Amino acid sequence: MSPSLPDYSRVFNRLCHLVALSRDGKTAEVADHIIQTALVIDPQPRANPAEVSEAVDAYFGLGLAPAMVQSSLDRLASCGLVLRDRQSGVYRPSPALIESVQARIAEADELETRVKTEWLTQIGPIVGIADPSRREQLWQCLRAYMGRAFRRHGVETIRLLGSVPPDGSELGSLSSFLAEAARETCPGIETQVVKEAIRLFFLSPTPHRARYVSQLLDGTFAFFALAADEYVAAYLRGHLSSLTIFLDTNFIFGILGIHADPYVEVSKELVEIVQTHKLPFKLYYHEETLEEIRRTVGSIGERLKRQRWQQAVSRAAVRSGQLSGIELRYHQLNSETPLDPAIFLSRFEDPRALLEEQGFVVFRDTTALQPDEVRQRGELVAEYKEYLARRRPHRPKAYPVMNHDILVWRAANRQRSSGKSVLHVGALFLTVDFYFHCFDWDFLRGSEQIGITVLPNQFLQLLRPFIPTFGDFDQRFVETFAIPEFRAVGSDFSTTCSNVLAFLNVYSDMREETAARILANRMLIDSLRGVPETSPAFGQSIENAIVQENRQLLEEREATLADMAAAQQQAASAERQRLEVAQKLQTELAERRAKEENERREGERVAAELQAKASEIQRLSETAQADRRKLQNLELEKLKLHRQGFYLRSALALLLVTLGAGAIFFLPSQFNWSWLLGHPHRLGLQLCCTAILTAVGWVLVVPRHWVAGVSALLVGALLVMLQII
């Protein structure tokens, strides 16, 4: 049947198995067993996850993603089951693991041989077939029949097998499976003979047969845990809603090869899945994220372009293991061929073009600079800073990085809707920052909301059931689930088996279409990831989904709730503790905000005082400047008066000297002053008097030089006295 025409019975049955496997957390455990088995039975060296995945695909027909393989190898290496050579990087199983896996495979192979011999011996006289080739055909028919039955019905197969299946209902599929298996494997044997032989296998159980069938069920669970049915995946994808996904900077760095972190391969696989399967998701990057990418690339580029790196230095840098991302890539290339850092960095000059090539779309945020938005973002940044201080006090984050995270989160939060599951909230923030993811779920989300921040590995795990592992699921299942190496996976599926049967019983009186829709509902899938796998709250999420889909199951829900009273009390106690912690945080936040308000008011008061003092200083400065200008004016006026006095004294002195000299030389002759005119030293006396007048004029012009004037007067007088003497 085409996936476009849902077979609700098949979808419902498979979803029950997927839910049980997810609840028991068997996926990682099964992957570990399959990978360690592949490493034991395949002697070829495997140096990376892709090569290990190839081995798993070659032996078991399971194409595991390299990211899943890497996680499994890390777990196996941490417990010493898988060893990795430091020089070559080759993975190899430990001696203890080789012995254990080989023993399990040998035991499973021996069990199959014993069951086969026992059954063929039993049916020999009854069906009358002694030809070894015909007897081998019957065994192959039995395996093909059980393969189809387990593939279609899973756990129910054990209940359904045991009689020749009549036509109709669930057993009708077994009848058709038996007919198909008989046509393919027993062309020369009558159908009735084949049917009787198969019937005897299940009607005459032995301890060995029961154990063999139990191993087949384990193989079924293991295959279901690692491979997604294309039929069920198509049905689940039909229930996906459109989703806006904001990409964090470090996620984009991993995609572009700028940084290296454990999420790189998972991130690349996630983008490939979204684009290859055309999921209704839109991948956005915030315009501020683009700026942060440019700043980071520019900073790295400055370090690389500071010098010309010699190849020997690059080889040493690569061996040091201290580099990552774009710097590591440059030194890897430069160690092989000399490379100019500017040429290498030229490919990152236009990150927007690289993002468009990946199918990412820029998100224009028109509200980022609004005052209320800036204020609220600043408050959340402060909360985030305080949160990080508690979680990792020795590794603070720079303010621009925290501001970017809050900015993008708020942009994504404005796009969210009121959905009750991660895939129905309308928008997600995809990040590799574990601490911000925790901050969102611990602090940012509302009490009745789910967080919108997810890690790549979480989101990829969330999408696994929506993506088919390969196109020939049915054929690969029949070929793989019964081989000894696969039956010997070693996992305990007893709890998982009980859970599947419980789910089938809970939904037994409901239409399969409704039951499949409930199990496909994202709220239930969210519970599988969000609620601890062993938590009783898991059953509560199922009951809530049933109530929303069909009110007729209310009585059954109430009966189930009575059995879950203890679990609810534990949940209530945990909720009270959470509320107490939240109230304590709120009180601390209120006290801190009050303290900040007091500090703000004190700051405003001090600022006002400083402003007043500044005004007073300004006023005094202006007064001093005015006084300096007045003093300068007085000095200028004084200088002017001094010059005028100097000129006046000079004129008077000149007049005095001129008139005095004239009087000394001309008046004696005019008045016939015979004493002087007849004096033998008349000229000396006249010159002496003129010198005295000149000294008086000098003192008059330059009063501060009166000493020089008096000295001249004394010299003149002395000369006169000498002439007279």
C-alpha cells in the first residue's frame, strides 16, 4: 500500500513500538551492541565513524548516521570495550569484547541449529518429506513467515502465532504472509503440507523454540530502534506544521567550518535532512548574527595575517591540538602547500553569500532598537550573566555574546505560537550552547510553556521517526532480524515488550486512526524527550493525549490516575520545591533591583551635587575672567598715562635745558655781567651749569635715575670749584 493511503493498523502498531523503545531509552544501547558486534566480526581497520557505519550497513543492512556512530564509539571507548590507536586512529575491539561477542554469536548460532534440527525431526514422519533440500525449503519458509509476521506485528506476533491463521482481522495478515512465504521458498511442496509443518512449530513449543522466538523478538526491537519505516515516517511527516528555526552563531560556525565542536556533524546532518526531505521548516539567521560572524572572522583573520606562516610552524600547530575551526583548517592546508592567509580568508569575506548557499535566510528585526525592547533585553542579559555566574563562575561570557543570544531568543519568542509541543510552537532557537539552552528551560520560558531553545542532537533525535532510514525497510528487516549476529545483540527488551503490550491494550477499544493520531501528536513525542524515560509522568502524558482526542476514555484515565497517585505526589513535591526556588530567586531579584534602585538614586543625588559644584566653579571662573579683563584694562590705562607723563616730562626737561643753556650763554652778555664775562674760566663755568641743568632735566624725565642726575650735579659743582680754586 502506498504511504499516501495510510494503513492505520500498521502505523498504530509501529508507533506503539517506537514509543516503548523511546521510553526505555534503548536506541543508544542497541547502537552500541550493533557497532561492537560489527567491529568484532569485521577484521578490517576502521579509522572513522563513516567506515564503521559502512561495516554496519554491509553486515546488517542498517545505515547508521556517522554522528550516531561517533557517539556510540565514544561511549564504548570510555568503558574500555573499544580501543583506538593514537597514531593511526583505528578503532578495534578489546580482547574481552571479542570473546564476549563471539560467545554470544556462537550461542545464538547453536540455538538456531538445535531448533532447526529439532523441528525437522518432529515434522519428518508427519509431512512425509525426507529430501534434505525440501526440508531446507521448509526451514526457509518458516523463517520468511516469521520475518513477515514480526515485521508487521512486532510483539503481537508471539500472541498471534500458534495456529493456522484464518482469514480476516489481524490473523488475516498472517495467512497472507504464510502464503507468500510458501510461494517464494517451497514451490514444489503442497500448501497444506507447508501450513501443517508451520503449525506444528508453534503448537509444540519447547524451551529451545521459546528462547529462539524470544531472540527473534529481540532482533525485531533492535531493528525497530535503529531503522525508521518509510511508511510510518511518511505518515508522521504529514502531521508536521510549518516551523521557523533561528540558527545560533556557533551552529552556523559549525556548518561553515569556522569552529569545531561536538555538534558539527550532527548540525550538518540536521540541515541535510531538513533540505533533502523538504520538511516544512524555514532556517533563519538574525541580522545581528551576521554581524557577529563578520566580527569573529575578522578577528581570526587579523591573527592569521600578522605574519607569514612557515609550513613547519603550521605542522606543529596542527599537531598541538590547541587549534580549531578556521585556524586549524588554514594550518592544515598551509602544512601541505604554502598558502597566503589573505587568499585563504577571501572565501569568508562575504559570509552572507555562504549562508544563502546553505539555504539560510536573513531575519530583519524591526523591533531590536525600540527603547522598551532594549530595556527588557538588558534586564534579561543581567539575569543571564547572574545565571552563568552560578553555573560556571570561572568562565564568564562577554556582554556582546550574551546580548546576541538574548536578542535572537526574543526574536524567536515573538514568532512562537501557543502550541504544546516543540514542533508546534511556531519557532525554535537552534543552538549548540548548552548553558543558554538550560537558561531558557530553567528561567526564560513561562510556567505553562515549553522552552524554544533546542540542541542539534535533541532536534535530530526528535526528527528520527519522521525520516526513513532506507527505502526497502521490509526486505532488509526480513534479511537481518533473524541472523545469529543480530539476535545476539544482548539487550534486555523485557520491559519494552511489556510497555508495547500495555499500549496496545490501552488503545484496544479505540479506532486505529484515532490511536495513531494520538501517538503521532507532538505533545506525546515531546513527552518522550522531555520527561525522564522512567518517570511515571510519561503515562500521564499519554492519558492527557487520549482525553484531548476522545472524551469517551475519561473513566479509564481516572482509573489510571488512581494507580499514579504516588507519582503525582512526588511530582507535586518537586513542583513545590521548584516554586520555592523560583520564589527565592524572585525575592533575590527584587532585593537586587531595590539595591540597584537605591544606588541609582544615590548616583543621581551625587550627580546633582557635582552639577551644582560645577555650576559654582563655572560662575567663579567667569568672575575671575572678568576681573582679569578689568586688570588688563587698568594696566593698559596706566601704561598710557605713564607714556603721556614721560612725553610731558621730556618736553619740560628739554625746554628747561634749552632755556637754561640759552640763559647761561647769552644773558651775561646781554646784561653785561662783567664778572662772568671777564672770568678766565667762563666757558668751563657755563658748561658746568649746562651739565647741572641737563642732570636736572634727566632726573625730571626719569625720576628713578635720580642718582645719576645728582652725581652729574656733584661733578659739575666739583668742576666749578676746581676752576674757581
